[in-house]
Amino acid sequence: MGEKQIAVGIVGGGRVGEGFIRHLRREEDVRVTGVVTRTPARQKELAEAYGVAAFGTVEEMMAAADRPAVVCVVNANEDHAPATVAALEAGAHVYCEKPMAPTLEECVGMVEAEKRSGQHLQIGFEYMHGTMTSRLKRLVDEGYFGELTWASVLDSRGHWWSISPSAEVGEIWKLDRKRGGGIIFHCGIHQLDMIRSYLGPIEEVTAYRAPRNALSFYPADVPDNVTLMLKARSGAVCNFQVFHNRAPCYYREVPPFSPDWREVPGHEFTVSLVGTAGSCLMQIYKERLHLFRFDLAGRDTKFDRTEAFSPNPPDRSHHDMHGLLMRFIRSVASGGGAIDPAEEALETMRLAFAGEDAIATGRTVRLADYR
């Protein structure tokens, strides 16, 4: 990139926004020009802490003399769409954190705004760009498994009550379906993106949950454990299970509890694929990919090999948010585009809305109804 720095602005003055500022300030080819947050007191605080200009709106930031070429939208979910559209229309490329927006109409509007503007929109579905997840995709594309027939994804993490146990449930935004979107919309959306990548387009979703939550402090409309059964257009099926009621709370902030997630019993993220030629078990937190081949003539399944990915830098196996961000920034700075088409992210959002509706209604939901 030479000595020229890429001007980047941040929309969102919360914990994620601060994290983006700190990360980008460590990159020699990036210059953070400003941050957008509504509260004047917070604007003053961020400006003093990081030496950047602070604004109340995207429009104000884009009208400044030192305007950003790339805008990172990391504010509240319900504010993603307005900020993204405003930045695109003002001539900036946009990196928007997942999920795109709380409604399908807004998601479609974001993609349409990208097309009108001639700029590029990258949605933060980084899971498919990890060292392990992308390796598995290459094996699928190379035909290692033959024709895929089945997949299983298990995500077990701690519950969402991350602040003081004495807090009111209304303070836990992730447990508010209106703000957080639900267990699949917020927590499982990355996995849905992975499932689509491995199996192709999904046609149907059915949800199964217990009649009541084991964790009584969870609202009734947000299950603490759910299973989705998905049917792909190819005929392949997938069992996607999310646990919030098995492992200790990795997200505990008050009182502090922040262990190495790779060592927490019950904290698990595994992916299994089965095809006509072989199968696998990908243990993401253990950083191991076990591969098996079918010996049909010998009526046997044979262990092929284990591919080890450790020691991996933190989150590099699947959750390298900042890695995807920097790839996007450098891509558009050099005249390229988004790493993933926004239209593909929109398809993942359709699947997320369908999954949440399947949970809410208890019925099988067809993706064709989300056009």
C-alpha cells in the first residue's frame, strides 16, 4: 500500500466500536478519521481517548473535510440499515457487522443502496473465513466427501445473562427479541451462513424446543436450547443445535468470568459433514479436523487423517472479525470489491428470519416465502 493510509470511520461508540478503533489504530496502512455516536458526552469521551473527531450522525462525518473512504457500522442492530444506507449514499464503502438489520425489508434496502451507490458493502459473516472453516470448504469443493447428504452443527456456549445477576431482564438486550432478534438471529446466524456455504441453498426449516426453558430467567419467547432441522435444495439435511443451558457463562462481565473458552467444559463448537465418499468431525475449539473415508467394498469407514490447526491466534480458527475487516478495507482501497457479495449475506438473513419464525410458530417454514 506504500505510505498512503486508508481513511476509515466508525459508526458506534459502544464496546465493539471502541474495539474496532483500537484494532485499526494498530494497522500502519489505516487512519481512523472519526467516530459517530449520539450522546455528546460519549462523543467528547471518545474524542479525548483516541484523538479522533466525533460526530452525532453519519452525514456529519461524511461532510467533514477529512471524510472516510470506508465506514464500519457497528452500532445497535436497529441502527445498522440507516447508517449503512447513509454511508453508501455519501460515497463510502461499508463494512456492517452482523446481523444486517432487524427486518428483511431493511436488509433488501441495504443491498439495493449498494447497487445504486456503486460502492461496496461487506457484511461481517467472518466464520467462513477462519483457518478451519475455510479449509473444510475447500475439501467440500474438491469433492473429498463426494455428494454431501448430511451435516450436523453443535454450538454450546454460556447463557446470555452477562451483567450483574441482580439486573432486570429488560437490561439484557440479547434476551429481548425486538433488540437482539433471538437465539438463532443473534447467536446462530454465523452457523447458518456456514451451513449455506457447505450445503448450498436451504429450502425448509423446522424448529424443535422444549415446552419450557431450563434457565427460568430466560424469557419464554427466547429458548435456551433449540434444534433446527434444515433441508437443502440438493436434498441434504442438517441438524443445527444451540445450547445455552449446558456450559458456564463465558460472557459473564459482572462479576468477572473470562476463562480461555478452549478450556471451558461444555463450551463446544463442532461441525460434522457426511457425503457419499467420506465424513468429518471438525472440533473448532480444540482446533482439530478429523477426516474419514468410506471403504464401500470393504464395508468399512476408515480414519484418514487429523489436520491440526493449533497453535492458532485467538479466534483465527473461525471468528477472525478483524481479519475479514482488514481484507475488505485493503480490497476496496486497491480497487477491488467485497470479500463476500452482499446478496449472499442477504440469503443468510432470509434463512435467519425463517429460523426464528419456525421457532415462534412451531411450523415448518419454507424459504420461498421470504422473497
